[in-house]
Amino acid sequence: MKSLLFVIPWARKFVNNADYIYADSPERAPENVVGLATFLRTLGVRVEIADMSYLLMQSKGSIEQCLQLLWDKCKSFAPDVIGLSFFTARFETASIIVSFLRSQYRDNAPMIIAGGIHATLLPDITYQYINFDALMIGEGELSLVSLLKGEPLDKIRGVYLKGQKSKTMGEAIKNLDDLPMPDWSFVNKDFYSQPCYFLSYSTKERVMPITFGRGCLYRCNFCAHNSFLGKRCHSPEYFINMMDYTAKQCGVNAFIVQDSSVGSFKKEWTKVCELLIDKGSPYRWWGNLRANQVDEDFLRIMKEAGCGKVFFGFESGSPRILERMNKRVTIEQCKEAARLCHKVGLPFYTSYIINYFGEEDEDLQLTEKLIRETHPTSLAINKFSPIPGSVDFDTHQDMIMPYMKDIKCWTNLGLLNAPRLFGNMPAERFEYWQAHLLQLKKEINSNEDF
């Protein structure tokens, strides 16, 4: 089969940042790409990863030096295919990398392809700005195997070529337990497992990401999480083995569980907790959970199994805004989730969105009220931006597309820097509320007792 070099575009925070401190702004390790590379290698594919964030950090923030390190790797590895995977937030970075590679290879470039959520959801926009040979749509394991075997591109399910009239999602692996354990030696695991403030604002820990299931049972209008992933999970036994394997390989004792909600597979996750308890609860972990999936027994077993903090997206204190978001939770459920966390002694992090469509002063007053009434351990305040793949993006094209004039605009949209306000209030009033709630966030997080 053909050889493949994965290239993971860098995060903007590393650019011209010679004094970058990992502990204060940790970078989440690229679990998906590492998993893909591991899967392909078990099938005999010669595969490596160029982790551009790490290379840029090594280069003290110099893009020129970082790209030279990439070119050195290309020359030594000599891949048949180069594949980039990226979010909209790294769209411009991907363009810089591909333009550089095309200029270096000239007329002898290997096939250059892209996958990930941006290429899947915005294939034509991707081709408009970047000269890719093919895009991988949806989950990539099986489509990549076909491509690397040399099958015709126009015959592979999940491959989208420039000018194609319709797209098909790549075939998904039905049983996630058929995947091999991710081999973190593909990247610098010591870089990602440095002690940092990932789980807490007050305590450094060595943390790695880990995923139990794919997809989401819900379709909040602002979110793109379930836009193409089929919903299924590992067996609890496999997942425990993966925790043990990753902990030993990376020297960590804490995990970020990346699922949109561990409550989406509640029966299976309860079994995970039981297995962890049987092992003496050897790991600390953070899990996401929806307020309408909470009950006291579930929180108690999560805590006993090592959960150090649970994350809730309460999003708004206004029932009107929650309904517009299609959040499918109530204010009463948010309050009850917080009450139960306090009762069982489980720290919890709540996240809110401001600048949502039609939001008014009264809505933000209700948001502040809910924050103060629920007393979260940690707080996030996020300015709304209609991200590609979300219902909000799809249904408000007239409000968004006039501002998407170049690749920088798309990248900023992915970075949640929307080019306009969407709430029903003057800019000065929104700026007041943003500053006010960010100050409240600062006060809560600086007093975190974790």
C-alpha cells in the first residue's frame, strides 16, 4: 500500500510565541489522528505524523523554521500521500502548509488530501482556498484504506473530488473495539503529558484525552458535534484497557473524556465506573454530561470511580434562549444538576453562550442569576459564533456569508470570532455584559477549590 504522512496544522497560539508555557495554555493531544495512524499501521501502511504545533513550539514560534522541519521530514520519509486533518479554526494554517509543500515539490508533489470536520462539512469552500487533490468525507478509516490501496478515487465511498455534485460519507467502522489501542509514540507524548491546568485552575496534572463513544444523541442548533458521526461506543472492558494502556504509555494518571456526554451511553458508562472502582479508582477524569441526564446515583458512582469534575453546558439562564438553541434542557434541570453535584461533593464546570440570536438584556440577567444561584466550581463564558456544520450556520447563511470574504474570515469564524453580533442589543450594551460576565468568571475560577 501507499505510504502516508499525516500533517496536523498548528494552533495559532504557538505563532511567534517563543515564551509559550504549556501548563498555562495546554494543547489537547491529537487523539483522532494518532488513532488513524495506529489503525493504518496495523494494516501494513508505512505512516508517520508531522505534528506542526509541536514543531512550531520547537521552532520558538517561527513559521519559517517550522515549515523547514516539515520539509526535512518529507524528504526523509518520502510519502506517497500527505494528509491534513483540521477544524475551521486551522483553515488558514492548512492553506499555508499546502502552499509551502506545493512550492517545494513543484511538479513532483505526492497526492495531498484533507479530512476532518472542515473538509467534511465545507468541501467546496475548502477547494476554493486550498489546492487539495481529494477530500475525505466523514469517518476516515476505511476510505483511507481504499485510497492507499490505489483504488480509483471516484469509486471510493467518502472521497469528494473538486467539482463533484454530491458527497457521500465514508463507511464507518461499526464496532469500535475492532480498532487498535492508540500508539502515542507517533507524536511527542511527553509534550502533551506535561503537568498542566487542564482539569483544574488550581492544580497541575498530567492529562491525556480519551474517547469512549462517537456521535451525540442531541442536535443543539449551535453545535456541529453530531453532524456526521454515527452514535456508538466502545465496550466498557475495552475502554478500561485503553485507559491502562494510555496511562502506562504516557505516564499519566488523569484523563479528559472527550465524549459530548457520558450520559449518552449511561448504562455502559455505569459499567465503566464499576470496573474502575473494582480497580481501586486509579485515575482522575473529567466527563461531560447533560443536565437532563443527571441523577444522584449516577453522580455518586462517577465520583467514586475517580471523576474529579463534571462539565455541563447550561448555555443560558433564559428559557426562551434555551428553546431557540434546541438545547432540550430546562432551567429547573440545570438547577437540580447543580444541587446534586453540591450534595455529593462533585466539582462541576458550567459553560454559557452569549450573543445568541435575539438575546436581550433580560436574557443575560437571567444567565447571571443562574450562575450565581448554582455556584459552579468553574465557569466558561463563550461568545456565540455560528460554526460550520451547525443548524445555526446552515439556517442563517444570509447573516454570515456576506462577511466570509477570504480564508482569514473563515478561520476567525472557526475561532469563535464571529464578524458581527447576533443578539438584540446595541454593541455597547453587549460589551458591557461580556465584560461583566467575564469578570464573574474570573472571580469564580480564581477561587476554585478543587
